[in-house]
Amino acid sequence: MNKKIIYRIINILCLMILIGTVIWLVIVWDSLPDEVAMHFNAAGEVDRTSRKTDIIILPIMSWLMYGIMVLVEHIPGAWNTGVKVTPENSARVYGIIKRMIVILKLLLVIIFTMMTIFSAIGKNMPVWFVPIELVLIFGNIIWHIISLYKNQ
């Protein structure tokens, strides 16, 4: 499948998740308790609560990060690739970095959506959430950095 099509699908999926999160929050707003979970420790347990209006911060942060990553995704000259970019390798290098950013964008949207949902319903995050989140984010970055340095 064409990379551009895959990137479009991922962007559409991100937007669907972002919009779906906002719609869900609007639908459940009246049934939310006045105090909601706002922070989770490494074990996924709620360790700070706040007013329910503060939960709006999570989708706003998610939208902001998504927007910034969309901008960064389209400005390859601003990327610090870690390798020397030449006319011969620029397409490959920028392709690897773009793929990393697109995947990272999707992961962050999913993570913030999960945090929004678990904060709203007042339940602890699953114990596997933080380790899996870290493995996915750093695994994505490490995988793409290794790909950059392979066959320079």
C-alpha cells in the first residue's frame, strides 16, 4: 500500500479518535462526578483528583500535540535527523522521520484519549498502561533511529 495512503488513514484515525473523545466527553459530562481523577502514578492508580472541568485539559493537550505534530510532519527541513542529509539519502531519511512522527502522533492521541476516559470514569489505569506506553513510544523512536543509521 502507498505510504501516502497509510499516512492519510492514520491521520483520519487520529482525527476520529480526537473528535470521538470530545463527543464522548460532551455526552457523559452531566453524569461525571464533580471530582475526577487527574493524575495516575506508575502503577496506574489515581493519585490526584480535581474538579471535573479540569478534565478538559486532556483533550485540549491532545489536540495541541496533534496539531504541532502535523505541522512538524510537513516541515522536513526542521527535523534534526541525527545523520547527514544529502541529495542521495534525503528521501530515505525524511521518509523514516516522517513515519516515526506519524506513528508517534497516533500513539499520543491514543494515550491521551485513554487518560481522558479513565480520568472521567474515575477508575485506575490498567497496570500494563505505563509500561506498554513507554515501550511503544520509545520503541518507535529507537526503531526509527536505528533505521536512520543503517545503510547511511
